[in-house]
Amino acid sequence: MGEVPERVHRLLPMIKVVRVASSFPGAWLPTSDAEAGAMFDYAQCTFFQVNGYLVVNDLIPSALIDKVQAAARCEIAEHVRPYRLVGGSIARLDQLWDRNIVYREVIEHPRLLDAVEDLLGPNIEYLTRRHNHLTLNGPKHQVPGRGGAGLHRDSLQWSRPIVTVLVYLDDSTVDTGATRLIPGSHQLLPYVGLPSDGGGGNHLAEHEEYAGYADQALICEVPRGGVLLFNSLLFHSAGANRGTSERMSMTLGYRSVDELQPTPVGYAHLVRGQAIYRGNDVDTERLSWQGDIFPTGSESEGR
């Protein structure tokens, strides 16, 4: 595959586009601006469905970012586990939900949840078994020949994707290894097999079905306090930090409440709305069709 061109993405003013069928199961897609939510209008929600991502600048307050960075640097200095090393230096703090409470202030920040709600609907869970970490991308974290993390997906297939949220605690620029992504790649072949590293997504370079797509990647610059939201099936990667300064970010994962999950699970924390169960195996007497939706004797009855 060729080198990724140094094209830089900055979100342009949205235009009205034709609505398409959602590629994100369970996604909330308004039919007009009047139905849109607190953060995004109809065109922006449609942009997310078609292209797989959205950028929101200036979402997280600077004072909160200062608190998060101070907590992270303290934990790094004290080698608070769990963490991961790259090039002999701590490059990632894992299990943010169970660390300093300041991380939850970002995870549950009202403006961030407003943005997620516009994409997923009112009932939202935060996941601790996907993402849930803080990352450092600095000159000392670069591995020769690696060129930044390879383009990959965060989910294996389409039936249960999540919204991945990258919160930038420093300016994310070309020099500091800004995120690369391939617009619309969440709609490519839905499943091509397991990754070689045992992870929960796919690596583009491992599958010939995706040959050539790396050349379509854009570089997505986002300022401090901004966020990048994307469908977890979108191919993306961190860029290589070629500068002299370190870039810190948080990687978070959200999903809509699973209406077929009858009891809570320990890795999914309700952060907005309510847990709902809509399975057809309990309390069937309570259900009412409110009219002859399925007339007696119809082919659909009993399905």
C-alpha cells in the first residue's frame, strides 16, 4: 500500500443531504432539524451515518482538561497500574472508569453525553471492556518503522458497533500524530475474520479485501478540548508524532442500552437514561398491539 497522503480534514459547514438507510443498528437518525437533538442537526447526524464520524470542537472545558492532565501525570509518575509501555515509557493508562474520579467527569460530562445521545438515543451505556483508556503519543513513544498505529477497526462486525469517542487533551495536529481515518469505511465488507493480535477489531493491512483503501485516509486535526466521534467499524489510526511535544487523549466507548439484556452486566455502566428490557419472553400479557396490526390468520401472526 502507498503512503497515506498528508491531507488534513477540517469539518466544513454542513449541507443538506438525502437521508440514507442507517448503517448503525439502533442509531437515532432524525428526519428533520426539528427532531434533532441538543448537539447535532439533521445534516450532521446524516453526515455521521454516511461518513462514519463527526468532529466537535471546544466540547470539554479547559479547566476540566487541566484536572485530567494533572491526575494522569501524577499516576504516570507513580507508575499506577494498569498501564502499557511503548519504547520503555508509559504510553497508556487503562481502566479509566475505576481510576481517579476526575476521569468520570469527562466520561459523564453533560455536553459529551448530549453529543452521544444525538447519535444513539436517550439510553446510553459506557463500556469498560472496550477502550476506557488514556493515551500518550510523544516522540519517546515512537517505534522505528511503525509509523503510528496501523489503520484498524474497533469492532469485528456490524451487529453491535459502538460510538468511539476520542477526547483530545492537547492539540492534535499533523506534527503530533493526529488521528487518521477513512471516511465511509464503516460500510465496507462487514466481516473478514479475526485479527492476528487477538484484539476486538480488524487491521486493514491484514486483509487483501481492503487493499488500496489506506490511500483514502484523511488526517483529522482537532484542537484541545475537541472530540472525534466515530462508528467503531470506521478504519482509523493514530499518526506518528514527528514533533517535539507530547499529545494526550482519552479513548471512550458508548453504546445504546441493550433492550434484549434482562439484567445489568458489570462492563456496561448506565450514564444516561434508563435500562430497558423489551424481550418477548416475559410479561407477554402486558403487551398490546393497540389494534389489528397483525390481523387474525395473517402470515405475520405469531412471528
